[in-house]
Amino acid sequence: MDIRVLYLEGCASWRAAAERLRQALALLGAPDTPINPVQVGFDADGRNPVFCGSSTIMVDDQDLFPIAAIPATPVCRLYSTPAGMAGSPTVEAMVGALAARSES
């Protein structure tokens, strides 16, 4: 499984996302799965058509939490959590999304 956390320079949320992802993988019995942080750059127009915001979790080249529209410019990504909007999904949400991927 190829797991990447895509982020923008200066993003504080990607480290929390990576740590929660590590916890989720441990709960699923895969604590040694590599997580690769990838700093995303943009072209001269400030566009990158495959980046949904910082931080984005990609598993085998698919967004773990797909969204309907990809932002046209660099943005911080927010996730809905029981405590409100946050810069990273909860561990529980990641466990659910990862488990659903493995079932399909």
C-alpha cells in the first residue's frame, strides 16, 4: 500500500494527519506501513489539478477522503469531525476509510 500525505510548505496540519494516520494503521494491524510526506508545489499559475488542499491523504493514488471539487488554487483543507471542522480527519474516520478501502 502506497500512502502519502500531501501538504503545502508551512502547513501545520500535515504532521497531525500523519500521526493520526499512523495510529489508525496500528489499530488496523499495520503499524509498519510507510507513510510518505510529500510537499506539493504549484505551477506558475498556482494550479495543481490533483491536489485537494493541505493536507491530503492519498492511498494508492486515490484520495482517502475524496471531495467533489478540486480547488483551483492552493488551500488549507478542512475535514468535518465531531468537534467541528479541523485540519485533519480523526483517527476513527481514518480507520473507517482505510477499512472500507480494504473491503472493496
